[in-house]
Amino acid sequence: MKKIINKKNEPWFKWLTRELNSYEAFQDFESGKNPRDVAEDFISRNSTAISEVFENFDEEDKDTLDQFLKLTECEMHVFRILEKQIELRKKVRFVDFKKRKN
């Protein structure tokens, strides 16, 4: 995790997080692009810096990347579960059996 991406001695994962957070992905989504295309655009725009990361990528960096992948997959599952719960709430109708029509 000690790989450097720029003159500030910033580790690659902090650089990546910063760049992803500043990337205007929602503008691309609004124009109709899917997440895969947006990701490919991000990689293309940052290809030089990403190449620099890979020049010195080692096993510790690979382990860090694996952990980020697991965390990202976990987050995706959490969001999917929340999405399903919201959809279920829309379908459920609550009936108050105490209020009976005469």
C-alpha cells in the first residue's frame, strides 16, 4: 500500500478514491450511459496514472485491491437488499382490522 501516484506521495488507493469521488459519473448516467461504460470512460481518462500504478504493483497492493473488491461487492449487496425492501414496502398494504364498517 505504499505505492506512489504523484509528487504528494499519495498511495494509489487514496488517489483512486479521490479521483472516483471527483468524477462526474451522474452526468454520464443522465445522458444514458450504463455503469460499465462510465467505468471504462474513467479508466480511459486516467490511463496514464493507472499505468504508473501498475508499474510498481506488488502483492501487498494486490491484497489491498482484493479487499476493496470484497467491500465494493458487499456494498452492492446492501444497496440491492435496501432496494428490494423499498419495493416490498410499496406493495404491502396495511389494514386496520379494528376499524370495521357498520
